[in-house]
Amino acid sequence: MQTIHMCDTYGQYLTMKAEIDAAMQEVIRSTQFIKSGKVLEFEKNLASYLSTNVISCANGTDALQIAYMALGLKPGDEVITVPFTFIATVETLALMGLKPVFADVLPDTFNIDTTQIEKLITSKTKAIVPVHLFGQCANMEEILKIAEKHNLFVIEDAAQAIGTEYIFSDGARKPAGTVGHIGCTSFFPSKNLGAFGDGGAIYTGDEKLAATIRSIANHGMKAKYQYERIGVNSRLDSIQAAILDVKLKYFDNHIKARQEAAAFYDENLKNVEGLEPPARVSYSTHSFHQYTIKTEKRNELQAFLQQKGIPSMIYYPGAHHLQEAYQYLGYKKGDFPVSEQLAETVLSLPMHTEMTEEQLEYIVNSVMEYFEIN
């Protein structure tokens, strides 16, 4: 059996090697490395795939900051989000002088508990930032209702959910990140659509807002050496765009492979006592950026799997309200019990597009073996 990887980016590359290598060489020959050539092609193709405007940028963290800037959020404004996610969601708010206001997450989907949002809204609240954690959407229809009622912006942190669809109650579907006012994604190498370095993108269906975002990401420029606003320098380079454009052609197949691996895990782990597979909701598909289980024996299981040559990861081992850097927000242990409990019990199993049935069988058999003897 081949070595099991948490994320097999090299194995995936080998399935597209000739095309990716050729695309990279084409960029080198063209010498169009920044804001042209393959970058514009990729933006156009991804925009077509998602049926929205796409502005590429340097990384998913920049995407969030640029989104806040484009909506005109000011220091002191309050933004409701979650304490159980990657730090970039909160970090970018703090960097801009905005105040993160936390709502706890649901224990089964790990996404924002929408029943907590409305009671957190004050006169200073300007936006809600739901995170589609691990590849499944938060309850966007409910979030949009609250946002409309209180005149708030909705910025989707969809960094882990490209390839996911939100399903409205009337059956209509939209790609994750295209439901709110702005969506943000990351092309970090391990993401569902991953580059060979950093990269990110911002989505919006509003043409005027798209123009503002594009200007902000390019120093606030409206024409060469003419600056209409304060901006930043955040660019996806052409080599990364060329790689992503090749991968985009195979992306639906890659998502299907993730979903098939998840289905195998589901079927074989559903009756394991002491282990809870990830929940599904009716209003979202799942693209399985991660396949994340819960168990009170998380640390012991992880050590057992490591002995078996099976990697696993803890996303995330510490809720943000308890992190040293965010003590200034005034939260304390016990304020967000679900997030705190998840930080102690979640474990992500290997998940990528190149997993074989032999590997999957070995993983589930090893997990079951642990629970049989413990």
C-alpha cells in the first residue's frame, strides 16, 4: 500500500503533470507574470464556473481584509463571526480596528449558530461573517433574513467550501461564496482548488462592488498612476493562475472523489460507538475540505493512528476567544462552550482526491480497531 498522506498534492499533480508543466512554461515564455495573461484567463473561467464576478488576490487572508475595506467598514464597527475557525477570519477584523463579536457554533455542523446572531446585534454592528467550515455551508437563508432586517452586510468566508452549493428552501442553488454580498476564498495548496503557493479570490455579484474590490487589490488604482482610494498590493501571480486554471478543468471530478471518500468513511464509521461522523444538512452540499469526526478519545485515537502510519490533524485545537492575542475582547472560558468542546474532540482524517479503496479500508479498520480495544 502506498504511503497515506493527509493531503496528496503531489499525487494529484501527477494526474495533470503534462498540462500543468506546459501551462507554467507558457507563462515563463510570455513573461506576463503579474495582473495579465493567465491571471485574467483564470479569473474569467472561475467567474464562469461560479456565475459571479471574481477578483483574484494574493491569499485568502487578503481576500477577507479587502472585502471589509470594499464595504467601507470603519474602526469600532462590530462584526459577528465565530471563535471556531482558522484565525484569518478574526485576525483581519482586528487588524482593521473592527471588533469581532462571537456567536458560538453548532455542535454537529461546526458552523455558526444562527439562533444566537440577532441578540448580538447593536447599533455598531455592520456585518456578519459566516464561515463554511470544512466544506459545508452555514445556514445562509436564515443569515440573509437577519442581515436584511438589520441592514447588515454578509461576507462569506468560503475558503474551505469552493465546490459546495447552497440549496435554498425553494430548491434554487448557488455556489458557496456567491450567496452574500461578498465571498472570500483561498487557493492555499491543500484547499479543494489549491495552487502551488499562496493565492486567493473575492466574489461578488454586484458590478460596482467588484470594481471597487479590483481597485483596492491594486493599490486603489483606477488607471495607471491614478488612485481613487487607499488600497493594498494583493495579486495572484500568473504561474499560480496557470496551475489553478488547469485544475479547474478537473475540479468537478476532484470534488466527486472527495465526496466518494467521505461516503466510504460514513458507511464504515457510522456505527462505531464513541465516534461521531460529520453531520449533513439539507441546505448544503459538502465538498469535504476536511472529513472531521468527534470523539472524547481524540488524543488517544490520534496517537494510535500515528503508530499505524495514518496521519490526522486537529482543526482547531484552541477557540479564538481563549487565545492570548484576543484576550482584549474580554471573553472568558465557558463563554462559547460548543467551540471549546470541539477544540478538545475534533479530529480530521486523511481527505484528498487520490485516496485508494485500500487506503480507506486500512484507515477505517484502524479506527474501528482502536475503539474495539478501548
